[in-house]
Amino acid sequence: MILSQRSTLVVTMLATFLAVMDQFIINVALPAIHRDLHATTAEAEFAVSGYALVYGALLITGGRLGDLFGFRRLFIIGVATFTLASLGCGLAPTAEGLVAFRVLQGVGSALFYPQVLAFLQTAFDGQSKARAFSVFGAAVGLASVCGQVLGGLLVSLDLFGLSWRPVFLINVPLGLVALVGGARLPASRGTARPQLDMVGVICLTSALLLLSVPLMGGPGWGWPWWSYALLGLALPAVLVFVVWEGRVARRGRLPLIDRGLFGQRVFAAGNGLALAFFAGNAGLFFVLTLHLQQDLDYTPLRSGLTFAPLTLAFIVASLVAPRIQRRAGLHVLTLGYGLNLLGTVTLLVVALAGHSEHAGIPWALLAALAVIGLGQGLGVSPLMGAVLTDVPRRHAGAASGVMETTAQVGAALGTVVVGLVFQSAQRHSSTAFAEALTVNAGLSLTALVLMVFVLRRQEHEGPVDTPTAHTDPGLLS
């Protein structure tokens, strides 16, 4: 039996929640992991970054596999892999074993997560699609805060004397529920030609790893010479990938990424916008967490709770975004990025005034975070829907993977760049925080400016708030 649209949304959002939550839930458990498994600093770092590295590097490949072999099939394989890897993480006897299972978790997420956006793109249309993407945005926001808060709570409770292990074991029952529901999702795919460009997979994965490994590990390693060498090799690797994909297309075969996607103004501009937007917000989360814990001596749980106004505002804005979009079209994104910039500038003013060093949590800081959350909620789910609107179904998985990879690369770049600014300012903590926020404000402004290119499509071709699905004869398997 095939699930209804509502049930499809529940199953895919549960999977979304798991993938996003696992990027955050381990952070507050690191001290306990370090102590119990006698992990080195490098092992502890890779327990966190190993998941994100593999996940980000394989998203596009996972999306294309869904196009080729079916969204449902890849969803099930990915969720099963993720669930088994979570069990392995929870039972890992050594730090090395934990790192290995975290990498396997990343593989599983990369296989099922692109299928979520592909299902939203192909199983819904009109207003139901807009609502589905708004729920997707709310699920991402809820998972991000639950990862930090739930992780701190589980470690503090020390259930059955298991210390940090429940932060991974909690995925097992949730993953099994998603697995059962996934077996009843629509059986669809994007193309009738089951072939995979393996050389393209190797080239793209290598390029993304060459970029991601030094960005995520460089600060902790002290930026050794080889980290700069890897970054230097990333651009040639991307060029090799582009040349190879052109060759594949000229031979009449199916490339890993159809270059025609970037010929669509909204898709190309939307990816550039997403890069700046996610870079700014990931950088903000990173430096604010450091500021709260290192400078203001907050506990991990209290630090996580400080983000509650942002997350609540994010969820509310994500849910009301479709109503605003029906009236304002893509200007809902303009409003979102404007609010995001306003909240960041307000936070900068709070930092310059030194209010963040007073006892307790200043109301101005909470208000600024709430405004940022509103901007993010209005600027995430409508963006995903708008960017993917004109993508043919045969490329839905790969296009979704491109969007998510752009977000991942942006988040990695933002964390590194904004983090370096924060940590290099060896002066008053408020000054360092303010300098980092200045970079965040610049990235927020860049996202707002790039809306000009996205809006041109609406001005020339009409509103895109109620996109209709494309019909592709190769969709059904």
C-alpha cells in the first residue's frame, strides 16, 4: 500500500529529523566520550566531523542514485545503514570503532536525505508542495535544537549507567519506525536508464573531501602545511570533474550532475544564495556557542537552551511561510533575509555594548536571536521549493543533492572563516564576538543582494508560489 501525502510527509520528516539531529547531538557528549573511551583530541574531533565529511561528500551521489534506482529504494537502504551504524556507535568499545561507525552513519544519511527533497518535489504539487517544504524547514529547525538540548539531557540522566551511549541508541527505534514507513513510500525514480557515472562520483567525492577535510580539521590541527596543500588541490579536482562531466554528456550518457541545471537562473542564483546564507548562520551558531561557553562559562545545556527563541521562531516562521508566499511570492525570501540581517546587526550592537557579559541572558540577545530565527524560517523552506521548482523529475535527486551539498559546504566555510575571526581576536571577548558578527552581517547582506537574481525569474515569468509538477515518462518504476 502506498502512503498518503500526509503519511509520506511524516515518514520523510522523521528521517530528516534524524539526519540533522545527529550533526548536533554528539557535541555535548564529547567530554564523556573522551573520558570513557580514552579518545585522543583527533579521535574526538573525527567523531564529530567524520559524519559531516562523508555526509557532505556523498549527498550528490546519493541523490543521483535515487534518480537511477528509485527514491524509495535508496531511502530504505540509507535509513537501514544509518540505523545499524547508530547501534554500532552506541555499542562501540573503542574510539576508533566510534569514528568508523560515525562515518557509516554519514554514508547512510547521504543515501536517504536527498530522497527526502526528491519526494517533496515529486509527490506534492501546488499549495501542498509549499506546505510540505514549510514543514521540512520546521523539522530542520526542531532537529537542530533538539540535538543540542536532547544530547545534554541524555548525558545528564546517565540512563542505565550508559553515560553518552543513549545519544546514539535513541536513533535505533526511530530509525526502525522510518524504515517501516519507508517501505510504503511511492516507488518512483527520475530516469529509466540505470547507470551511474562512477568516474564522476570519484572526481566529485575527491574534490569535496579535499575541500572539507582541511576546513573541518585544520583549526584543530593547527593548520599544518598539508592542509593548505589539500585546499590547493580542491579547485583542480573540481575542474577535472567539470571537464569529465562535459565529456560524459557529449557521449550521450547520463552525467552525475546535469550542467543544464546551472543554466536555470533560479537554480544557479539560489545555490549561490544558499552558500552565503548557510555560511553566515553556521558561523553564527559556532561563535555564539563558543562565546557562551568559553567567555560566559555557560554549561552545554544552558548554552543549548539559549538558542530556544531562535528555534521556536524558526519553526513558527517555517509554518507561516506558505501563507506569506501566496501573497508575496518570492518576496517572502526577501523578507526572510532582511530579518536575518536585522537580527544579526542587532546582535552585533548588543556585543559592542558589552551586554552579553552581564549576569544571566540579556533580553536584547534573546530578542535578536528570535528575529534571526524568523528570518531563517522564512528563508530556508521557500528557497528550497523555489530553487527546485523548474528541475525536471529525472534530475530531482541530483538537484536536491546539489542544494544540500551547497548548504554543507557553506556551513563548513562559514564555521571556519567566522571561527578564525573570532579566535584570532586575542582581546576583549565582546570585541572578538563583535568582529565575528561583522563577518556574519556581511554574509547576510550578500544573501539579500543575491535575491535580485532570483526575483528576476518571478518578474519575467510570473509567481512561483504554486509550482506544478513536471511530467516525466521515466518517473514510475
